[in-house]
Amino acid sequence: MRAPAPGFTTRFAPAPTGALHLGHAVNALWVWGLARRFEGRVLLRIEDHDRGRCRPAYEQGILDDLDWLGLVPDGLTTRDFRAGPVPQRQSDNTARYEMRLAELEARGLVYGCRCSRAEIALVTNAHEGLELVYPGTCRGQGSGVRDQVGRRVLMKRDAPERFDDLRLGPQSQDPMAQCGDLLVRDRNGQWTYQFAVTVDDWEQGIDLVIRGEDLLASTGRQLRLAQLLGRTTPPAFLHHPLLRHPDGRKLSKSSDDTGLAELRAAGWTPARVLGLAAQLSGLQPDPTPCAPAGIADLFAAV
Ligand code: GLU
């Protein structure tokens, strides 16, 4: 693993669509651990772009769990943090997304799309579980039609997106082959994860994104989108190992067996949770408890 440039700004960006579990503790450990080791700053961003699935109670749970873990976003004291309001919430950023989309539209990079997921799957003969590649059915339609129409950004370029992941090394991704023209707002007017995260990372000055390997495939398209939006200095990326169930499944946000609130209720200490998270993501050979104040040491060898 290569060391990030010291003094970076990163973020912890959970979606309040469920309670935090051990998988989030792993992400938080990498985010705060690297920030403490390399004098970085951690911003908290509540990723509530999916209005249908987000719940205020989950958001409160995230704040409580982070506070309990002893991982406090920079620029806030623990007391402010618990009292709220939360510094960044995607549902507050609608005007920002509208403006960025309008800029892309003005440059002829956006078109309206009426296709549903089911229609795309049918046309492309997609296999369940695999990512849908949009075949460009509505391309050429322009951005004039507005109601009940999604918005896609033209993604075609001659060269793939290349980036050097701090942990995984050189990567090359072709968004056109992975997903086709990117959906930035869906037919219900909801902003997509890819668009919201790209706009926010730029707006918040995030220059290092630390997240799990499950999001590796999103990085090329976010880099391309950032470029189209006009971001000239892209962030660096570090994708860390995912925590898995012993049977190999990825932990989902709905799995309650490793929920932080449940572990806390069962008498676990923050140090025990962080120690286990460190072991399960390859930072130490055993689950030796690790106090929040000591997490930088897990990255001493970087
Ligand atoms: N909100 C995403 C999640 O909870 C993380 C987004 C990101 O790190 O880019 O999985």
C-alpha cells in the first residue's frame, strides 16, 4: 500500500438506509485511521439521495454509533456532533445538483431517457445480478423533453479511465463498456448515487476517497463525470478489503447479526469492535482490541 499525500481531506459517507454494522466499522477504521496517521481531515456526509429508502432514525443511529466508536468528524466537537445539525446531507444539495446538470445540458452532454430498468434488461438480454449496460436507446433525443424522463450523460471517450489506486495499484476502466451513458437523475426525479457523490466530492474538496472494494467499478465513471463537470484535479482513491461473512457473503446493510447497536447492547467495547474490524480487513493478525486513540498505529507500516 502506498502512503497518501499528508494533509488530505476525505469523507465518511454512509447512506441512512439501514443501521451501521461491522462493515461500516471497517470503512470508518480505514478512513479515520489513515487520516490520523497522515494528518488528514474527515468530513461526514449523509448520503440520503435515495429518498424512498432513507429513514431519519437510521441517520440518528449512524451519529450515535460513530460517537460511541469515538470517531468524530473533523471540525466538530463531540457535543456539536450529537446535537446536530449534520454538516452535509445530500437531500440539502438539490440546488447544487440542478446547477451542475444544467451546465452539462448547456454543453449538449445530456439526453432524456424514458427506459425502465426492466426494458433495458430485456433489450440487452442482461443476466440477473450483472450490471446493466445502457445500449443508448434514447440517445439523440436531446434534453428538451422533461416530464417523467430520466437524464443520462454521454460517456463515450477514446481512452479508458486510468487511475492508480493507493492499495490496488494501476487500474483501467471503460465506463462505456461497464454501464453505457450514465443515469444522473432517474424518471422519478431522484439523483443517482454516481452523480451526487461526484458533485459532492468535488464541492467538499475531497482529494482522497477511501472506500471498500465493492465500489471499485464505480471509480472510472466518477472520474469521467468529474472531468466532464470541469474538475481538473481528480481525487486519489484507496479501496480497502471488504469484510465478509465466514461463508463468503458480503455483509449487507440489512444483516443484523453484526449491527453496531446490537454489539454495543451485547457488551462489546468500541476497542473490541475496532480490533475485530482491523483483523477482518487485514490490518492485524488477530482481534486484539484497538482503542480509538490508537487506530493510526494500525497504519504505522504504510
Ligand atoms: N454511500 C455509499 C455507501 O454507503 C458510499 C459511497 C462512497 O464511499 O463513495 O455504501
